[in-house]
Amino acid sequence: MQWLKLGLLSTALLLTACVSAPPAHDYSAFRTADPHSVLVLPPINNSVEVVAQYSLMSQVAGPIAESGYYVFPVTLVEHTFRSNGLTEASDIHAAPFEKVREIFGADTALYMTIEEYGTSYVVLSSETVVSVSATLVDLRSGAVLWQHKAKASSAENRGNSGGGLIGMLVEAAVNQILESITDKGFDIAAISANRLLYAESHNGLLYGPRSPKYGQPVVSETKK
């Protein structure tokens, strides 16, 4: 029995290591650049949901502004790109950073990719997932200042119904229907955006010049 206990303990430790927070980001280039403004580019959408791009775009300005940066109005940005003949996110992401800087005068641009978005049903569970990766680029030099990715799910902290196998099947089906009808992805996108960008989140943005905490270490730096 002793070997069994040791085996279970080793497994538990391994699982704990797997779910621990990722290493803290190196913010040295970010601090040196000291950006004051962020231009959010339309995200590339790798999911099958057409609404994913608009859902995420409506959520990202909040955490960036609350972290202390000026955020260019999303509608103005989209209209300006369209006026310059760029309508697809992939084409916008491929545009020379010098040209983007020339048009908007922004210090940085945020390039995002939606990896997952939507509600799925897998036998005994149903969840809505939003997974996003992002890169902040200095438009004055083309240097990458920061990279991060975040994921959120409606299944987080969801308790067991206690109804056995049948109860789990029914609960999964009901969750899928409700989350699809109510577009749960919009709410989950907000959680994912905050985890990705907010300075109070692990490996989020630095505090910007409009924040009262400007110049102070962020969460991931204080937990090294």
C-alpha cells in the first residue's frame, strides 16, 4: 500500500505543477518603450463563430483603459482601415507597422488571434470557451513589447449536479442550449479579455501613464 500512496502523491504533485501559473513575463522592453496609447487591431478569428471577432473587440478596450492607457475608439479604427482598403483582419495584421503608425499616430498596436470561441457538447459536459493570444508591438520601432494568451470557460467552478449519469447528461444538454441561445460567449470573452490584458492579472499589461499605479510592479512581478 505504501507504493500506492507514493504513486498517488506523485500524481497529485504533478497535477499541481501543471495548473500552476506560467512564469512571469519579462517587462524590460515594455518599460523602456513606455507606451502611452494602444491601437487595437481587429483580431484574426480561427474559430467557426462569425460573431467572435465583434464579441471580443467590444470587450478589450475596458481592461486596457483601466490599466492606464489611451485606447483608440474601435469604431474609428475599423472605419479608418476600411477607408484605406483593408477589411480583413489578416490583411490588417500584415500591414507595415510604419504605415499603421503614420495613419493613427499610436505608440503601440495590439495584435490578437481568437483560437477558440463558442459552446461545445462532449458527452457528459457542455461548456463555452474563449481562448485568445495577443502581441503588443511598438509602432515606433516594430519591437515586440509583450505577448500573452488567456482562456476562460463557463465550466469553471461549476459544481456536480449530484444526479448521477442521467443528471449529468441532462445538465450538459441544458447548459449547451442555454449558453447557445444567450450567446454565453460574450460573457466569457469579457473574462478572457480581462485575464489577457488587465494589469491586475498575471502577466497582463504594465500599469500605463493614466493609472495611479503607473511605474509600480504588476501582479506577476510581485509574485516572483
